[in-house]
Amino acid sequence: MALPLPPRLLLSRRRLLRGLLAAAAASALPGALARSAEPLTRTLPGTGVALPRVGLGSWITFNVGDDPLLLEACTAVMAAFFAAGGRLIDSSPMYGTSQATIGHALKQLQAVERVYAADKVWTSSRDAGPEQIEASRQAWGVPRFDLLQVHNLRGWEGHLETLQAMKATGEVHHLGITTSHGRRHDEVEHILRRVSLDSVQLTYNIVDREAERRLLPLARERGIGLIANRPFQRKRLIRRLAGKPLPPWAAEIGAETWAQFILKFIISHPAITCAIPATTQVEHVRENLAAAREPLPDEALRRRMADHVRGL
Amino acid sequence: MGGSAWWTYRPEDLLMFSPRVYARLFELHNQALWPAQLLGLALGGVALAVLLRPGPRGTRLIVALLAVAWAFVGWAFLWQRYAPIHWGIAYVAPLFGLQALLLAGLSTLRAGLHLPRRWSVRRGIGIGLFAYALVLHPLVAPATGRGLAGAEILGLTPDPLAIATLGVTAMAEPARRAWALLALPALWCLQSGFTLYILGEPGAWLPLLAVITALVARCWPAPAAQR
């Protein structure tokens, strides 16, 4: 049974943990290699903010309650993410305790300045929006969110008015909308044409390519950033490909794993700002960030990649 | 998933947490409550003994113990532990309170519930379900790789409690009251089985089987003497 520790020892333990995480992070990117290993970035259109092309999602993976063991595991994932040059972390009040987990790790890692904090408003009540956003902000422990999005278009008209007012007063830097699973694309298109947004988040990967037809070109034309969620179809795609060998020509784009193959496909689309895979594994977060490096496939190779996966 | 056509999602899309987090729920719950597991098993043993030789007072004792257990599990497990990682559970926890109130109300009546003394198919299944919840269900976690630390104990966690209540209500009379008390445990077992199924847990079929077994017992013709 754990004995209660005096405050001084607790502080020491916290310091020790921070040191261990820093050491783990440093070992991921030793010395001179760290500079050359910085991930590729893309500017969020119209904002001047350059974001690494692979971010970090938190759906399921960071919903760990107040379990100290799993909280520390998530903190290690975020430490590795920042050490590999990552910045954008995405969450939502819908994701259980994920926001609090991120807040815990940001505090432990003293990384509030480092993170590009992307969250969502998820309520059908417009009036409940500001209160929910404030609760989310406190859970993260950040002074303000960089990006706030209307989750799954829920109550989007009212919430976008709220977010526009917040943006005008500097309470949030950027605003957007989200959808997933390829749903409600007609409505997303309608909003993209009508409303001034900084970002739209939707499902896009090597097999879910519905967005390529209208939404990706439209967002590009309108100068709106695009965040790709569900890059691995919540592991389903990785499981499907597991055991099958990568094509030899994957080496041409520096893809050593299926995860990197898929991520390179996503982030090489000219309209995509970044992809946000979620993971509980430090090795996977490093692998994901490593995909955001040259070389990336050109259009012809992207077609070949999609054809290859379709044929498996 | 609000605002979207939720019925178009795959079952696994509705899952909010990983199998690891689900397993750790029970480990942390057991750690926090130790040695209450021993009390739960002891009281469960007393209840099983009473079920084997039921009388009016013994029946009221069992109903009262179940009432306390539903209230405790609703608060300590569902509300405190499960709801933070699954927002839907916040709506389920009050139903556990309602079940506790129903049971508590019946336990105060002299003839609130009647349990049969003569052996019958219905009684055999009912006692079998209770005994399973008390003795065998705690072994499911270690048998399926989750370890003894994650054992689900009657009186402390929802699945064995729901299965034990199904056992009691499967054989209890009057039928209307028994059906009323059977509904929520059955619904809980269905949702638990669904959750375990989409988590890929090998024991997912157990709560579903318990519901089917209880329904079969409940629908089985009563012995002639009790008609």
C-alpha cells in the first residue's frame, strides 16, 4: 500500500519524473540529429502559423480517468511528441477525461507554451457553449485555445457566432468545424462556402477519400486549413495491413512502416495542413512524427499508393 | 456523436476508452476498496445460504442486501469511476439508485417478495445464477488474462450484482414485482455484454447468457403447487 509522502518528497518525485521525461525525450532526438529531424510544417492558411504536419489526437487514447499509471504513460507519449517536434494536440469535451490528461501532461512537462491547443465545443445549446469552453480551458490549463472547433457540426450556427466573438476579442486565435467518418459533407460544403473559417477537420486517409472530390479543393480555394482525423481508421486500417509487406518502392518516400506509408499519403495532399493520429505508445508517436519528413510522394506516387492499398 | 446519424456508426466507433483503461477500472476499484472484497464474498455467501433455505425474514434480508449493493455500486463504481471515462454512464448511475429504492421498498414489506422453498427448474436456475455471480464470475478476469487484481466481486461491481439480482428475480414471486426488478439488471447485462464485445473481451457472452437464462427461468411454468 502506498504511504502518503511529505510535500517535499512529492516535489522531488515530480522533479524526478520531469527529469526522466526530459531524458527520454532527449534520447529520442540526440544532439545534431534533432535539428535535421524537425518535422515538415505547413502554414495554416491565412494565419501565418506553421504547424508540423503530424499532430496528436486524443480520442480514446487519453481517456484514462485519474489512473496515475496511465496518466504517466500519456505524459510520456506527449513528451516524445514534443521532443520529436510536434505541436498540435486535439481534444474535445466528448472525449471523457482526455482534456484533463492533456492538462496533467502539459503541467508535468511545462509545455503550455509549446503546444498548439486545439479543442472543440460539443453541446447542442448555444448558451452552454462558453461555459463548456471555459471548463475545457481549465482542464487543459492553457491561457487560451489556439483553435476551437464546433464538434461534429453540433449547433454550429450559434457556436460559430460565439467563436467569432471570442476571436475578435483575442480569447481564441483560430476557429473551425469538424466532422468525421465521411458524414455530412454536404453541410460542411455549405458552411465552407458561407462562413469564414480557419480550419475544418474531417476524416481523410488512404481509403476514406470522399473528401478529395469537393471538400479538399474547396477548402484550398477558400484558404481554409484542413486537419485529417482518423488517419488509421482507429487502428482498423493498420490491422488490415499488418503482416503484408510494404511495397519495395515505399523506400522512395522513406516509409518504413504502414503507419508512415499512410501518413505520408495524407499529409502530401496539398490541401491537408496536418493529420492527427492518436496513440498510447511512445514508439508510435516517434514513428508518426518521423513520417512528416522528406521525401513525400508526388501526385503520381500518391495514386500508386492508393491503388496498391486498394488491391491488398 | 451528437447531431449526426448515430445509427450509421459502427459499434466500435461508439467506444470511448481502450480495453486497458477498462481493465484498470476494476484494478483501481479493488485497490481502493480492499479488503471490502472479503465482506462482499462473505455477505454473498450468507445470501446464498438463505436462498437455499428461504423464509420471510431471510428473503427480506437478501432484498435489503441487494438494495445496499445497488446503491453502493451505482455510487462507488458507476458514478465515481466509470462515468468520468464514459459520459453515458452518468445517465445510468441514477437508475442504479432507482433499483436500490425499489429493492429497499420491498424489503420493508412483510410480503414484498416470496422465494420458493421447493426445488423446481426456475429455482434451480435462479440459485445457479446467484452462485455463478458469487463464485465463478470473479474468476472470469483472471481466466481471460485480466488478472486477479481485476476480479469483479459481487456487491462491489455491476456485472455480478446484476447477474445475482437476475437469479433472485428469476425465481421470486409475485411475478409482476419480480419482472419489475428484473428489467434493469437485464438491461445492464445487455449493455455490459455489448461493451465487452466491442472491446474484444472473450467473456462478452457471459452477461448476455445470464439474461437469456434468467428469462428462460422466469418464463418457465411454475410448479403446480405454486399456481
